[in-house]
Amino acid sequence: MVTMNGTERAAIKPGLQVDIVLKQDQRTGKLTRGIVKDILTNAPKHPHGIKVRLADGQVGRVKNIMP
């Protein structure tokens, strides 16, 4: 399974399935999987991952983009 990291905004589109790290999980690195609803980062790149809102309302930074 090929995954891409989530540091480039151009690679992330609403409707994609992604793994994100929620703010409260940043220390542990626990991943949460969901479907992208909104892209919240305006910059074309972010070293810690593009911030998104999932369809269920959770907000976090993208770590993996599922194929």
C-alpha cells in the first residue's frame, strides 16, 4: 500500500481518505482516519502536515494520504 505524506496542499482534496494527528494526540502520534471535508491551511506546504477538517468535524494535520 502506497501512502503519501500530507505536507503538500496540492495533494489533498476534499473527499480523500487520510490519516491525521489531532492536537491532543501530537505527543503520542496517534492517527485518526477520516474523509477530508475542508482544507484549513492556506500555505502550499507545511512541514508538520496540512491542517484539515474531517467529515465528522475533527481537525488535525494530515500524516498519510490513503490511495
